[in-house]
Amino acid sequence: MWRKKNKETRRIAFANNSLLNERYVKNQVTNSKYKWWNFVPLNLWEQFGRFMNQYFLLIACLQLWTEITPVDPETTWGPLAFIFLLAALKEGLDDLNRHKGDKKANERMYHIIRDEEPMDVMSKDISVGDILYLEENMESPCDIVLLSSSNEDGSCYIQTANLDGETDLKPRIGLPSTASLGTDEALCSFKGVVECKPPNPDIYVFDSTLKMQPDASEEEILSLSVSQIILQGVHLRNTEYVYGLTVYTGNQSKLGMNKLTPDTKWTKIDKQINRTTLVIFSFQFLCLLIFGITGGVWKTKAGKDKFYLYYPEDERWFQPLVIPLRFMLLMSLMIPISLKVTLDICKYLYASLINWDLEMWDDENEMGAHASNTAISEDLGQIEYIFSDKTGTLTENIMEFKKCSIFGKSYGTKHRNSSALEDPELLKAINEQRPEAILFFKNLALNQSVVPSYKETDSDDEDDLSDSDEEQEIIYKASSPDEEALVVAASKLGIKFTERKTDLLTIVINKKPIQYQLIQTLEFSSERKRMSVLVREVDSRQIFLFTKGADDVILERIRDGQETTKTIRHLERFAKNGLRTLLCGYRTVSEEELEDFLKRFKKASNEIDNRDEALENVFSKFEQDFILLGATAIEDKLQDEVPQTIRILREAGIKFWMLTGDKFSTAVQIAKSCNLMPFDGLLFPIEGGDQAEVENSLDKISEEVQDLDKNFYIIVQGSTLKIALEEVKHKLLNLSLQASSVICCRTTPQQKAGVVQMVKDLGKMTLSIGDGGNDVTMIQTAHVGVGIAGREGLQAVRAADYSISRFKFLRRLMLVHGRYSYYRTTFLAQYSFYKSIFFCVIQLTFNFWTGFSGMSFFNSLSVMTYNGVFTAIPIFFFLLDKDVSEESVYLNPHLYRDSSQGRFYNKKTLFWWFIRAIYQGVLAMVMLAGIYQGRGYIYPSDASGIDNQLLSMTGFTIVIQIQTFTMALETKHWTFYNHFIIWGFLVFFYISTIIANTLPNLEIYYLLFRAYSDPIHWLSCVLINTIVLAPVIIAKYWSAQYIPNRADLVREREVYYRSRGLPINAADATILNNLNSTEGRVIPAYNSSDFGINGIFTPFKDCFGKSDFEELNKKDPLTTLIIENIQNDILKKKNQEVRTQRELEKKRKNVDLNSSNSDDSSNSNSSTTASSTTEDEEDDELNN
């Protein structure tokens, strides 16, 4: 019997013992999907896994039954084969490229040590337990544990761009026990054993242990962490060579485990199209029953009297089976076989338009927008909720140390924009070596993970080079901009961090180096919200534990009895100014405490399964009884045009939620400054430490907002949010959906994703935008994820569906690309259904004259080319169509509501498209039959009578004409390409049919020449087209004149402006924000009063004559208020010009103008000084 393979629970890698490692896979990388022998069956299996493909395969197979097929089988088999071939070709080419990449990676040569022998092998032959040798700039082919390097301390630097997109160098440090094993000879005798978790995708965790000998005792076990792992795909930098023990190989590496295909995202419109397909399929089944039964009844009552009709002798199966199946095949085109291919191509082109858009190009970062997911552009036009990170998303993520508070005294508060680094009192405290100031900045200089490097400065004097401190500039490489800002601040004040070794940190104070032994780093994490370092000063042997972190975390760990009021008041004031704050503390540690801590730390470090939990328990007990040193305040400025962007998107009907790790006050201040929480409503905090308190807070707020006649906003902290999400989610959700904005502060990455999932589960369309690794889960949870390429690497960008370089580009991405994509896709889908149903309705109507026999009116060539050629290509150029211009979309953001609320594709729009198809199909066929019906009709060219083929080709010609004019009627934005394709394909139809008429093998041979020579043919075309299309034209005119939608009104004004030669300039954020400037614009920035009934924005009328105003106002009474606004704008501009002219005249006449200006300047400065003095007095009051 077959035995189930045991699941791996531990990975144990034995150095120099290949026999014990042979159960593990080798390092062959496989990214390809297919093999040469399984490509065809596997690809076909995947394609037939889709319902629509199964449906068309069934139709194609039924058409092979000659008794029931009304047309040749080629009409379905041909398009089906083409679509399958196209999909298979795309998959095959993609997989071929993957095969080439795999071959290149697998055949790269590496030097290893295996079974005590050095050798060179291909990458694919590397095994677990091999000792790998890497040189500088080489890429690691597998996951290895760092043993030694060219540096004495066993350290090296790696670049992880292939993993997380970060280009900064990261240090890796070998254990002291293995650092001396730096040669092949030494490593040939190495018998170490690494025990770790089985292969997993977590690139930031490597909890494992190392035994220097297989029989080592528990006391000799060494702890390994992520600091000792070099992962597959990273590059070795600034290090001559390293040796490492292989632990994970091939697709079992952490990079390989992360290559799993993410869940496919389906757009909302895709789901609607699938439901529409099911409705049409049900309609087909209904028609099948009705026409099948009717055909059977006709055959029974009238068919047998027709001697020319053939019925089989055994009729038992003919009536209940053949006739219904004929109608099923006849109506199979109702679900267009080309729809999926058409939409897939369009989606790819939508993504290309985003990639090519120079309006979203950022010169500073030399980066444009990029669509990683080409299948969901339409969802960008249907977003209802945006969830945004703060730091690096709304802000620049460029940190600058601005203010601080040290032992209750604040610095850098002379002015709002002043800096503590320039505060004379702080500089004096540093120069006088005051202990509290030195300790505070020692904390900032030592409690970090930055790597210093030196940049040689130019000097013409070689003698000057001897002074390295003067001639060398220190560059700090930090994983966090906050850390870098704090270390740079300490350096500027004279406490300079200069060197990092494996266990030694060096700082310089007044040019005197002071060394600290780094005993242990207690790393920062989103859960801990703090970072600590345990160091021993080498000279004094005194042991310090420095900490810094979030205020709520640090305050609960400080020593009892301390005076914290002043520091907390300073902290709150910093936060209200929108600054990012941290609290700092320290304590001394005795030798006994240190020994006990290291013992417990070693035990926890040797845990493999629950190491993080065990370490946190040890850290939490140790990080207590701190002395509060003070607080730091770092400024992170808003990105350009963030307030304008949020204002426009809010006007578009989109609600914003900010999810940040910052504290309450900072989050509120940033929300106000970026228009996320304008000063037009009330803020309600959700508070509580347990379920009862949180529920009571939610109930109280819900009661208060019931009769509130203004906007309101809610804010919740991470600790409260955790309780709410677990216990009272429904109440939190109900209240949040009523709020204009929601702010979640002190949140973890898991909480961010939980909030997004909560709203997503309600059926709301969500978009998440962020820039860092802690935003990845939130980005992946939302319907649409947008990553900003920032200073925290490219993790968010790689996880996102779309990437942009600045937050302001989100406006264009959604309002322009999102709305246009949705608008175009909805038309393409509905038009595809319409033209197919229209064609099938003609077929069904024709059967009223054929005894409901299931006979096809059109010949096989017409059936095959209708959807595949003559109506397929022209609709692609609807991709260029715009219902309104881009400028109007910017200036009328309420237009976005049409797409976000699904007004382009819903039951109502589908109903009218279907009614249009049915009445046009019936009317066209009835009129055509009425014109040509009659026994005496003959063609004048050859005196032959009318036959089915001639009638069919005349009908097909009319069908193509109707579709051409329908596309013309639906086009809103005409370009040369639209004209060329739409009318060009009508000409192409005539040319191709004329050519086809000359081919004797075709059944339409010479038919059209007879038809084209007959005036009745041309008169029929004109008459039927006119009568069939007239109701559509009348309905469109009526709708535009009497029940216009938002786009109709805006489009009418566009035509009005342009007909008078008045351009509509693109509205950038500067124009939108400057309501007084009228230069170079026609449509002004909007405000709340610019929206009339139904929230429709009414652009103002230009400076026309009075009669023009009155004429246009008759059509649109909503513009009266806008006219008054324009007249006021003009009057203000004229008054400003008059004042300017008067001032110029005054300057010419006034000889003492300079002195007058000086007096004015003095007055202004006095005013500023008074304002500053007020703030100084407030600060002095706090300090005193």
C-alpha cells in the first residue's frame, strides 16, 4: 500500500554529511508552469474549467450533429479554436520565458564544500548541508546561515532588492563561534548542525539553533536569528567573501515560498457580467421551450401537409429533441463567444494607458504610475471607501528633528517653525555637559540600528586629510527615517555615533571617543512599539538600558513617583502641531540583573516554535522601572497637493479612513491639515478598556449623532479597536459608515487589514493605499491596493495592484483612469450583449415564416463574421471614447458618483439595451419581409425571383449598417481614429462582400451584384435604418433635454464653450485651490454652493453678453448663482487692477517711499514677534 508522506516538522541541516541530508530537495528552481509533454492537455483543462468555455464547447459539439445544426459547425468551431489558440499562445510564451530564466539560474556555477571536500557545482546541484562560498556582488542561490566572512567579526552587508525592493544595505553578523572559520580547510572539518523550522515564507523570521558538534550539550547550543540568515536572491555587497551553511534550497527557500500565486481578483463588473450571462442563458432556455413547443405544434397541424418538407420516419425523437436543440444553436450567439477575449484585451489596454500616462510621472523620483494587475482597472472607478496610511503616504516620510523635551524643559519652541537644534539653551546645555541633556542624546545615539559609513570630502590641501574627523562626512544608513533623524540630531549636537562593530558601539563627544559594549538589542516591532538597547560603557563598566517608544507604552514602564506632567503637556503640544513624538527613558542595570536576564534570554532564544512569545515575556519583565528622560518631536511634512486631492475625492462621494500607528493628537492634527477632517463637524472618540465600556461608548455616540445636522468624525485607538473588532464589530461598523471620516490610531498591520475586511464584507468597494511593509496586509485585503514608492522600500509597491510615486496622483488614477475604464467596459459589455441578442432576435423572428423549424436566416459566413470581424474590431476603438473631458472630470468630481454607484451598468440599463435589441430585431425582420414578400417580385437585372440567400444578404447588410450607426450614436468623443475605424469598417464590409461574391465556392456567389443593382435594396436599407434607429435618436434627445444626467449637463456646457472658442483648461491643484485667480481658466474651482439639485456641479458661464446669459439660463436655471459668482469674480479682479494702478502712481509721487516701506516692515515684524512672544510665554509657563 501507498504510504502518506510525513509532513516535515523540523529542518535539520548537517554540515559535511550529505547522507543525512539526502531526504531534502536539491536547489533546482522551477518557476515554469508547464512541461513540454503536458502543455496541451493541462492548458485545455484550465480553459475548459470556465463555464463560458464549457458552454461554447457544448454548442460546438451539438453543431456536429447535422440533423439539428442550422449553420455550418465552422461558425462556432472556428472562433472557439481561435480564442483557445490565442490564450494558449499567450500562456506558452510566458512559460517559455520562465523556462529560460530557470535554466539560467540553475546552471550558474558555485563553489561549495561537501563531505569535507571543496568542489564546484551548478546551482541546481547544491544540497542542504553544503557550505557555500559567495564572493562580493554574487547572488545567493539558496538560503544559507552565515558562518564567516572576510571581516574578522564575521559580518557582511547584503542588498535585498529582490526580496522587498529595498536598496539600502543591511548588515548580517556571524556568530563569534564560527567567525574564525574563514577558509576551506577550516570548514572541511566543521560538523555543525542547524535546527530550524520547516520551509516557510516569512522572510523576517529565522528562529533556529546551531550546535557546533552533533553531540553538543544544551548549554552549548547557540541561538540563530534573522541576523545570521542570507536568503536566496539577495546580493553580497561591500564584503570580499562569505561562507554559509545551506538550510533551504530550490522552491523551498523563503523566496520560493513567497512565489505562490496570489488569489485572483475579480472586478465588480466581471461579477455583474457573469450574472448577466446567467440571465441570458435562462432567457435562451425559455425561448427554447416556447419555440420548440410551437415548432412541434406547427409540424403536427400544418407541416405534414407540405410535401416538400422532409420528416424522418421515426418521429418520436424529432419533435421533443431536434427542434428545441435547433433553436438552442440558433440562439447560442446571444452569449458572444468573443466577449471574454474582447474584455481581456481592453483591460490590458487600460493598464497600458496607466503605464503610459505622463501626467502621473514624478520628475523627482523619476518614476511613473504602474499597473501590476491588468485585470481590475474598472474597480478604480467604483471605489466607495479609501483606507490610507499616514506616514509616507500622506506625508513625505522625510523626517526632521524639530523639538524636544528633556526632564520637563522644552526646546525649539520659540516659533512654530523653529528647531531645537538651533535653540541657544539646548546648545548651552550640551556645551556645559549637563548630565540630563547628555543622557538624552546618548539614548538617541546608541538606541538604534543604523549603520554609519564615511564619505571622503574633497580637499586641495593634502595636509588637511590627516584630520579624518574634519574631512570625513558620516552617512547613516537606517531602516527607518525616524531613526535616521534622531541619530543625525544627536550628531549635530555633538553626540556623534561613529562606528558599529559586532558587539561594540562608538560615539564621540567633544572629539572624545566613548565605547560601549552592545550586550543585547531589544528590537522594535509593531506589537512592542518600543526599542531598547542594553550596553556597557567600556571605561566605567556601568551598564545602561536605554529605551524609546510610543508614549502609552513607555509611560506604563517608568518608575513610580516621577514628575511627568510637564513632559506629557509638552508631548501633547508637539502632537497638536502635527509632530511625530516618542518618549525616551533609561535605567542602570546591576551585574546580578544582567546575569539573570542573559540566562532567561538564552533559554528563550533557543526556542524554535514560540521564540517571539518567549522573548517578549523576558523583555517585558526586564523593560521596567525606567527614568523618564524626555520626548522627541519629529516633523514629517505633508506631500504636495494632499489636501486638494482629498477634498476632490471627498466631493466625488468617497469616504476616507486613515489608519496610522501615530498617537491620537498627531493623527487628529494631520487629519485636519490634509482635509480628511475639515473644521465643519464634530469629532467623537471611541473609548473603553473592555467590551462593556467600548459598547457603551458606541451607544452614546450613536445617540448623539442621530439628530446631528452636521458632519461628524470618529477616532479610535488600537487597543480599543482590538476590542471593538472582536466583540462589537456590528456596532462599530454601523457608526463608522455614518461618519464622514474615521481615524484609527496606534494600529497594528493586522488591525489595519481587519478594518478593511470589516467594510469589505459589507459589500462596499474598498481601496487601500500605503508605502511600507506594515501596509502590505491592508493593501492585499482591499478590492484595489495602491502602493506608493517611498523611502521604506518597495514592499507595498510589490504587493499592490497599482503603484504611484505621489499621493496626488491617486486623483487622476481614480477620477480619470478608473472612471473611464468603468464607463468603457460597461458599454463594451452591454453593447456586446445587445448586438448578439439583436442578431438572434432576427433569426427567431424569421422562423415565424418557416414554421418554427429552427432554420437560420443568415448563412454560415455571415454568422461567423458578424461577431468575429465586422462588429468586433470597431468596438475596440471605443477605448478612446470619453463621455466628458478630463478637465471636466477634475472640475466636476461628482461625476465619479455615476461610476461608483454603478449607474452605467445595472438592471435598468441592461433592460433598455435588451428591449432595444428585441424591438430593433423584430422591426428590421418584419419590415424586410414586408418589402420583399410577394410572389410577383423579380430582380430587374436578370428577371430572377427573390430567394432566401438574396434576402439574407440584404438583411445582413442592413444589420451591419444598424450596428455602425449605433456605434456612432453611442460615441461621445470623436477623434480621427474613431471616424476612420467606424466608417472605414463599413466600407470594408462592402469591399469584402464584393470580393466574396466573386468566389464560386461560396454560397453567396454573385448574389450581391444582383442586389446592389436593385433600387429596392438601397431604399430598403435607408427606410429600415431610419425607422429602426429613429426611436433611439428621439429617446436620446428627450433624455438630454428633459431628464439629463450629470454627464449630459457637463457635456452640453463643453460644447457651448468650445463653440465660442473658449477653452476648458485642465484643473490642477493650484487652480482648484486658488478661487480668486481667473487667469487662463474658464471653469472655476468649485465649492459647496456650486452644486444644484441632485448634487450636479454647474460650471459658471463665461463673460458673455446679457443675451447669451439669458439664453443659456433658460436651458439651465441652476446657473443663476454661478453667473453671480462670475460677475463678482470679474468685479474683484477689476477692483484689484484699480488698486494696483493707484499704488503705482503713489510710488511715483512719494519720494519717501523707502522709509515708509521700512516702517511698514517694522510693524509687520513687531506683529510677528508679538505672536512668537505669546508662544514663548506659554512655553515658559509650562517650564515653570
